Amino acid sequence: MQIIIFGAPGAGKGTQAKFLSQIFNIPHISTGDILRDSVKRATVLGNTAKETIESGELVSDDLMGALVKETLQNIDYVKGFILDGFPRTVNQAEILLSIFQSLKIDQPIFILLETDDDVIVSRLSSRRACSNCGTIVNLSNIKDSNVCPNCESINTLVKRKDDEADVIKHRLNIYNKTTLPVLNYYQDKFKIISVKGTDPIEVITKNILSEIEVSR
């Protein structure tokens, strides 16, 4: 089962990908994983990506696509995988389609976690990171905002710059302009499952599994 999961920043893609990875016993592959793995293995593409990153440049779509293909070829992609973070643009979508065609992957499932921008802004702006242990928490999920629930340090929960409301809104604007068109590109090519991403985590997982079962 090949799954590509989409959603706005803070929609819970990573959380759901982790659960689905465990349920189906298939690897969860994120853009960050792809880069780190290739660089760690010092592949030709990995070394190229490392040089690009160290020079302060962004990894190109073509290079990112080549890294995705390299990663998929190094796993049992026929059994399945969950891809998170790629594609982000229509150009990347075209590259991924070419990769699927070359690997004879013809029935991938696209999952979209639908959320309202206001909900995302509220959710992410309520996140705090512990300056002592690095744990990330949401203020709505803890009893005392002055105590880290993991290491119990006092007054170490701080708001990261990328969790400021204006930064979040900017990221959402980029997502709406560049990533949502990707789904339109795939609309008439593959199965796209839409699930409400503001439900409780366990409900979202249950709904995804139900939709996957129906699509089989």
C-alpha cells in the first residue's frame, strides 16, 4: 500500500503517518528523512544535496525527486510506504508521477487532512517547546503551563518563533497557493481520500482506515 499524505502545517500529518506506519507495517518517509538518510549514506545524490544545503541554497525539485526515487528503490516499495512532505508543488507532482510510472506504482492512495486555517493558527500558536528537554506540548493538553510535563522543569515552556500567528498564517498562505493545486493535478489520476483533520486523533485514524477499506 503506497500512501501519500497531505495537509496544512499543523494538520497532524506526522502523527497520522506514524499510526498508519505501525498499523500497516510500512515505513513512514518524510522529506527530512530522505535528505538525512541519503546524506548519511553518502550517496552521490546525498553528497550533492549536502553541498547544496551547506552552501545555503534550497534543494531543487529535480534533486528532491531523485532523492525520493532513490529512497523508494532502497525499500520494499511494492509492500508499501507512507510519503509525507513531497510533493509540495505541481512541478514536484509531475516528478512524482514520473517516478511512480518508472516503478510501476499505479494505485497510490492520497490522503488529505482537511482543516480550517483558523483552527491551525489556534492550534500551533498554543504550542510550547521546553527549553530544557525539547518536548513540544500544546497548552490545551497540559494542566500547568509553567511546568514541562516531560522533565518537570519550571518556567521552561517557550513559544518558538515559527509558532507565532503571523508566521503560521504566512506558511498557510504558501500551502494554499502551492500545495493544494497538487491535489487538483492528481484528482483525475488517483484515489484521493479527504478526512476532517480537526477531529480527535483516534477518530481521524479510524476515518482514514474506513476510507482506505472502502477504496480497495
